[in-house]
Amino acid sequence: MEEKQLAFDVISDKRGSLVSLESNRNIPFDIKRLYYIYGTSDQPRGFHAHKALRQVLICVKGSCKILLDDGIEKRVYELNLPNKGILVEKMVWREMYDFSEDCVLLVLASEYYDEKDYIRDYSDFLK
Ligand code: TYD
């Protein structure tokens, strides 16, 4: 399984906490895009893999689960800390679910949005 759990340094003082994310430093690619998912429900998301895209997912508020599947092995991770992330390499099937009501899932991406990079059919992914 090509995935990696990342732990980011937290700069905390009595005013609160700060996490800094930098391309090719604590994020292992050039960050070309970021997006965030919020207002989630009991509906799962994802159900696709990417041909080339690499991503880091960080639950900056609340919690959710992510299932990663490289076609051989499946692993489930709980994301529930704003200083923890998971690096999802290309060609890994992902499903996100069990979102807390307050969940905000931040995603850093190595490429611009490109629908052609998606594999949305699980049997195509396995091939
Ligand atoms: P999708 O990647 O399917 O969401 P998830 O993986 O969370 O289930 O994206 C949902 C919709 O948003 C889909 O119509 C594509 C669009 N979209 C963009 O326009 N730009 C983006 O950067 C992303 C990630 C999605």
C-alpha cells in the first residue's frame, strides 16, 4: 500500500495553535490546488482513484474515516487531528465516510482539477 501518515509540527501558545504546510517540505509535492469538504452527511464520498494525482488529506476539524485500497490490500484510517494527514499516492482507491457533523476535510493536491485523471469504476481500477 502506497500511503503514508504524516504528522505536522504544531506551533502553540496561549493564543492557540498553528500548523504550516509547505510544498516539498512537509508536503511531499508542489501544491497546485487545495479544496475542502464540509457540511457532510451520512453519505459517503470518494469512490475513485487517480491516475497521476497525489493528495494529502487533513481533517482540520471534526473527524472522518478513509478507506484506502491499492487493489491488493484495504486499510481504514480515522482522521481526527488537525496536525495529522494522510498521503494518498496515485492509483489508490479511496472512500470517505463516518463524517462528524462538524467535519472539515482539507485536501492538498499535486495537480489542477482534471476529470480525465479520475478512475470512477472499481472494476476499471482493478484492471
Ligand atoms: P469528487 O472528486 O467526486 O468528490 P469526492 O471525492 O469528495 O466524492 O468531486 C465532486 C464534484 O466536484 C465533481 O463534480 C467534480 C467537482 N470538483 C471540481 O470541480 N474541482 C475539484 O477540485 C474537485 C476536487 C472536484
